Amino acid sequence: MSAVVRVSRSTVIDAPVDVVWRLLRDFNSHESWHPAIAESRIDAGEPGDSVGSVRSFRLADGSALREQLIALSDRDRELTYCLLEAPIPLVEYVATMRLRPITDGGRVLLTWESRFRPPVDRAEALSRIVAEEIYEAGFAALQARFGRPDARQPPIPPPPSTHPSQTPVDAVRPSEVTPSVGAVQEEGTAIIVERFGGPDVMSVATVGAPEPGPGEVRLRQSAIGVNFIDIYCRTGYLQLLTPPGVPGMEAAAVVRDVGSGVSHLSPGDRVVYACEPVGAYAEMRTMDAALLIPLPDNIGDEVAAAVFLKGLAVEFLIHAVHPVKAGDTILVHAAAGGTGLLLCQWANALGARVIGTVSNRKKAERALGAGADRAIVTTEEDFVEEVSRLTGGGGVDIAYDGVGAATFGRSLETLAIRGHLVSFGQASGPVGAWDIGAMASKSVTISRPSFGHYTTDPVELRAMAGRLFDAVRREVVRPTIDSRFPLTEAAAAHARLESRESIGAIILVPPSR
């Protein structure tokens, strides 16, 4: 063997550092962006960002390799891995990928470097393979992925626009149901929001799902998720729907037929989605195929509709907005709700101490069963005082607040020095304006993440969905279905959700089920 060889390459990517890091920190993400990778998996079902996890993958030429993640730092945005098995003699191969933000805009410097000990007679050739066929090819693919105009790879088309001002094609007005000339429509039951207001503004209608065009698929939906964002659409708080239109952002479905250019889905495939444009409250639907995620065989339709949107939200809340680690103390409001139960379960599995708030003792039992170490019944106890007692006056590292106006100010009081308040919803109303100067007393951080900003990137979404499905498979998260309503009783489902009596998820069942 020759002396140790070091290979280092760098490139600039036109994207914010956190966006690129979210892609790379998933040790299995290279299947989505490196052109040489044909297929890949993480052994033993471990999370793709877990130190010690091993990825086994196959190259386009059929070669098989195994690599192990040996270090990952969200603070430094670095990951290091070693080679366990390979068809070429890269002995003692250890590589590091490192991201650094560039101060003159939303760009990032990516450095990929390695050291290994090749045979003397192959040192030059192996160094070239690593530098050009692995690193440079990967750089070109990443630059193309993030839209560099000078990239050597063709750019990946951006996801379809979901700007709120655009009226979704399947949020149809009753007067627009008539098929266009030449279109073949399948009619089905749907829910129409006639005007902004309470649950009574929703009515049952028959609408048509047009024959899929290029890049589209037509779906027969099997289970539809009900979420607070649907209520915000119905009331007009979020301008995602123009009445009269069909609400809903989450469903599991079966592909009915596919348009031209769709190669990753076939009739009969089971899929799930949680995204704009709205229109999920329908028996039949035609939509962009790029927005759909194939469902694993071991996850049922109702489970998927109960967990997908909320589970994706929890995934980015605890892995991206503020990565939860063992030893953290966190506060979860509405801990017995659909999102709250998943937060308790996943954070507990990561080794965090979980304090939940609930409105009654029945919900307290459910939160404790989901992994909360303590469930505070807010109708009987002051949660600020109890958090102070439980933490010895130190406060919590993170407070997850999806309630909004009723809890925001007091959630700030529960934070430790340099604590983080993650305000991700407003079930009780908007939080209003706050003086940030007063928050300097604890050097707190406040985040207001938006679901769409974390889920519109197809590559990120596939990685997030994979982690979520893996967590469901390993029973790290165990979806709870509070109630099922026929699609035609969507108004009753909304009333149930707004009553705050539900424990877990609510789903709608279409007539064709």
C-alpha cells in the first residue's frame, strides 16, 4: 500500500445553507441526488441521520457498496462516513462533507474531502475516480438540483406553483363541472365550501375529475385527513381556497389512471399526499403526479391519512426547526391531539423529557401513554408554575405551541435561558404582535415554521416521508384515530375538531370505500 492520499473538492451551490443541509444530513439522500446511485437503503431500519447507521447501495453499473455514518453535527453542518465494503481498494477510506454559508447571499460552500490508502500502482487512478466520478459528478447533480445555470447536469423541474392566489384546478365551482371538449371525466362526491364561515358553509356536491394530462394522475381516494389547516381554509384565515371550492390537503388514494410522462406510478398503486393545492375532500381527484408519495405495503390507507400531514410536521419540527436530542426537556401543548401525540412519541424515542399540557384527565392518560413524562391538566393546574416546579426553576429547552393566542405569552415564561419557542399553529387564534425586546431577558429564540416551506421540495419530501414511514414501521410513532366520518359529514368532522374534544386524528371516508 502507498501513503495516505487526500482528495478535496469544493463547489458553491445557490441555495440557503439550511436547505442544502437538510438534504445532505439524511445519510440515505444520495439516492435522490447522486447520478451514480441506482438504489439505496439504510440497514436495520435505522434513521438515515443516526450516527452508526449503515447504508447499502448499488451503483448504476451493478456494483455494491456499504458505508457507515460515523459523525454528524447540525451545529457545524458536517457529516463524516467511512467505507465498509467496496469493489475497489479504497482502504481506510474516510470522507467528510462540510457546508459553510457564504455571506454575500443565499449561497453555500460545500467541501467534500477524503483520505484513503490505495495500492501504490493505483493511487493516481483511484484519486481521479474519487475526485471526478464521485465528487465532481455529485457536485454537478447538486448544482442542477438547486438550479445553477452553469451546472453540467440538466436542471430538475421545480415543483408546481402553489401560490395561494392561484385557484386549484380541482377546487371547482359547481358551474365549472361541465367537462371540456374531449375530456373524459369521472364524477364523484365532494365537499364544497360555498363561502367563508362555520362548518355549515360546507355542502355536498358531485364534481368531475378530468382525464389526467401530461405529468398528472387521476385518483380514487380511500381515506382523507382532517386538519386545522382545513378549518383555516374554510374560515378564510388562510387564502388557500376561493369559494366555492373543495378544501382538504391530505389523503390516501389509489391511482386510477396516469397521464403521459408519468413513469414512477401505475394504475393500482397506493399513494398518499399532504400538500397544496387544496381539494382533498373528494371521492375522485386529478393532480400532479410529482406531489404523490408511494405508500409502503405495511401502512394502511387510514393510518396514512391519519399520520402523513401531522407526521411530516412533527418530523421537521423535531429534526429541522430544532433538532431534539437526548436530555432535552420539552413542552408540548395539546399533547393529546393528533400532532401532540406524535410529538410526544417521537421526542420520547429521541431521549427527551416530555412535559405535555392537556385539558382533562382522560387526555392526560393518553399523553402519558404516548411518552409524556408528565401531563399537566390546564383546567386544574397552572402550567407555567408546574413547569417551573418540574424543572427546578430552570425552564424547558423547547416549547412546541400549536394553540396560539391562548398559550403563546405564557409559553415564553416556561423557557429556559436560550430556550426556543416553536409556534406552529393558532388553534385558539393568532398570537398578535409582540415586543421582541422583552425577550432578551432570556435570549430566547422564536420560530414560526410553515408546513409548505418544509415540504414543497420533492427530494426533501421523499426523505422526510421515508423517515416517517420508518418511524411508523418501528412503532416509534403510533397513529391514533379519534373518529371516522363519512365524507358527506365533513361538517360534523370539523365541529368535532373545533370542539377540542378529539384525541388523535379525524378522517373522512369516501362513499366508494
